[in-house]
Amino acid sequence: SKDSELKRVSSTSWLLSMLGLSTIPLGLMDRADEKITSSRSQYSCDILVFDGVTLLAIDCTATAPKPNKVDKIKNTSDYLKLASKLTEVIPVIICGEDCPTVMVDARKRGVMVIDLNKIMEIYELLIVKGLKEKAVTLFHSLVKR
């Protein structure tokens, strides 16, 4: 539902901002700008994240991403790289369930997937144990190609 998607995007943005990352959640109020369809490609992105060097194009999903979701976030990152002239734009999917097989397949296509297991590791390091640097290091290890 739209309400659960808004909560997922908001909570993901919150966790990333707690890691010290600059986040821009897209489509929280109006989703009209979130999806762009051209004759050749489809694009979709829930959150833009910038760490001072790298831009992350993040799509949030409750379930293991299907191949078309992987394609959309990859298309989005490719488009942003061309449009912004940034040296690195990394496509990332944050998934609300464990999906180790999808993580491997998506990585082969250049898309990083962070599943529920890894999100919980980051949360525990950051919030439960207060180990922000370790949480940041883990996050960066998950999104670097």
C-alpha cells in the first residue's frame, strides 16, 4: 500500500541520515516526479543519497526485487550519471526481506542490494550498540562496487 511504502522510504531515509549521509527522499508528498517513462527506458528512484563524493540512487521495496525493478534503478543511475556529470552514481535497492540470491544476481548487473539482514546489522551497530563508524563502514562496504 501507499502508506506502507511511505513508511519504508521515510524510515530508510531516517536510518541513512543517522549514518551522516545527505538524503533526499523523492515522492513522499507527490509521486508524480518519481517515475519517468520514455520510449526506451523506465526509471524509478525513492531516495537520492550523497556522501560528498558518490551519489546513490536508492529504490526501496518490501519484497525481493524482480528483474524489472533492478533494471529501473540501473537505468535511473545511468541517467543521473550522464545528466549530472558525477563520476560515480551507484544504483541501490533496499529490500525489506532477506534475499541473498537476488543480491548476487543484481550485483552482477551493477546494482547493489541491501536486504533485511544487512539493514538489521546496520541498525544494531548504529542504534543498539552506538557504533556509528562501524555502521557507516558496513554500509559503504555494501554499496561499493
